[in-house]
Amino acid sequence: MKLHNLLIKDMIIEELDSQDKEGALKEMVNFLKRRKKISKKKELYGKLLQREELGSTAIGEGVAIPHCKMKGVKNPIVLLAISRKSIDFQSLDGNPSNIFFLVVSSPDNPSLNLQILAAIASLVRKSESLLKKILNAKNVSTILEIIREEEEKISEQR
């Protein structure tokens, strides 16, 4: 599964205004509501907070993958949000997060959800310069190109 096939231009927040975890989640949920990707923003926000209570979705390396399953979601939703200021997402490595891949999928297809999460985690783990490149990108098109290039590099290494 290729992340660059799931992520589209109008699903990228170039700079989060929020300074904390709850604010960042709320900002991402409101963004999805404005884009008409979801109808129940309170429900989604609640599910994301519940998931965070189980354990932080920050995987280290400056990346967090807040995610949940929600009824009524036909196709998986993948949103990329960036915070150059950094947000404390209680990462296991103790470092703040700058890049957030928000994933919302249907409870009817748990394997697809796991494939998306695995693709993101693999990209983050295997790409040495992903964070730096995304943080330095000047626009959404460049961000998408960086993700595509990094995924191709990883594929070639296999």
C-alpha cells in the first residue's frame, strides 16, 4: 500500500495553529468537517481522544498517527497536518511531534486500517529525512512529491 495514493492535496494542513494535543486533534477534525469528509465531528473528536487515552499515537521521530474507526466512513480518510512549532503528543521517545497523519477508517475493514497505519509507520521508520524534508517544503505539491519519492526509495531498497 502506497500512502501517496491515499493522500490528496486538499487533505493537507500546511500549518496547525494549535499548541497542544487536544487543540491539534480538534483543528484536524474541524478541517475534515469543513471539507465534508465527516458529518459527526464531536463523535470523531471523542473517538480520537479515547484512542489517545489508550496510549499516545506519537510513534517518535517527530511523527504521530492519531487514528480511529468510525461507522459511516466508506473510504479511509487520511489527513496530513504539520506543526513547525511542535506539539507535545506524549511520544515514547519524549520528543514533540511535528507531523500528524490522521487516519479514520471503517470498523468493517480492520485489515485496511492496519495496512494504512503500517504504511505510514514503515515510511517514517525507513526514511531518514522525511521529517526534515516535509518541514522545509514550501507547498502542498512539494509535500506530496516528497512522500511519493521517499516511498519509491524504500520500494527500491527491498
